[in-house]
Amino acid sequence: MESKKKSKTQKAAVNILAAYREYVLTEGKRPATVFKFCKELGIAESEFYQQYASFDALEKSIWASFITDTRAKMEADDAYLKFSAREKILTFYFMLAEALKADRSFVLAQLSAIKTPAITPVFLRGFKAAFEEWVNGVLAEGKSTGEIAMRPYLDSKYDSLFWLHMMFILQFWAHDESAGFEKTDIAIEKSVTLAFDLIGKGVLDNALDFGKFLYQHSKN
């Protein structure tokens, strides 16, 4: 009985999400009110509120699912568990790009509303929280294996670096007109390589060491 109730609830949520996507893409805007949306959908307003508190909550749910679904698909593969931090992040971006492709029209409609990239819009907040939770776990693994450098005051900001990286990828993908979005794949690979050059041991450490030398030399 409980499983049937859960299945019915999940089906209702899926139907509401599908109808909302269609409305936004057809009308080019949100429904005026939850009441009007539910009336056109042919459901009671209470059915909507059983699933979502508002249109903002609905949109956050859609975006957060891109992260959680991608993560679940990756982690179901035993091979993934043996990947390095770099390989995990690279795989994640490639799989996320594929997931976004299946919902490209809606995603582009949402991304076009971003006017100030430095400010996370409401619909991306759940997406950001789910992404940061996942990437912090991967970064912690990388630090424990030595793949990612431990740097006072800097390594605690790595998740912020990857959030900016995520926003770069989203915007690049949104404007990519290449066949099969092959330029996005190239951008992902090259930018992940650069990111790990910066957070791995080597390039940045040498730069910091050289900067320290110059500072000390200037005082003599």
C-alpha cells in the first residue's frame, strides 16, 4: 500500500514538472499563479503544494536533480570508485553535459535569465548546494592521496574555484553551436587540466615559492 502511494506521488511530481517545463517553453515565462497553472493542468491546487512550496522550489528541484541524477549514475559504476579526483571531476562534467542536453531548451531558457553571473539565481541554489557537497568530497579524497595540494588558506577555497568553473562550463555550453557540442567537450577537458595544474602540486607551489623569494629579497 505504501509503495503504491509513493509511486502515485512520484508520478504526480513528474507530471507537474513536465507541464511546468512545457508552459515555460511555450509561453516564454512562468505561469501567472499556481492556481492558474493547476487549473490549466486539471489538478487541484493542493496537489501542487503536496510536491512543491512554490515555483521557485520547483525550479530548484529540477536543477538539483541534474546533479543528484548524474552523481547516482556515476557512483553506480564500480570503476568510478577507483578514479582519481581529476578523473571523477572530468567524468562528472561530461555526464552532466549529456544530461543537460536532453533538457536543453528549458535549461537555455533558465540560463538566459542570469544577468549577474557573480550572484547565484534562486533556481541554481539547490544545484550549487548539491554540486558543492559532491565536489568537496572529491577534493577531500584528492587531498588525502596527495593529488591535490594542501595549502593554508587556499585549499579551503577550492570548492569556490570549481563553482566558478561550473558556471563557466554552463555558459560555454549554452553558447556552443558546434556539432554534438564537441567544443564543450574540449573546453571541459582543457579547463579541468588547468584547474588541476593550479590545485595540484607543482605549478602554483613553484609560483608561490618564487613570490616568497622575491618578497624576502626585496626586504634585504
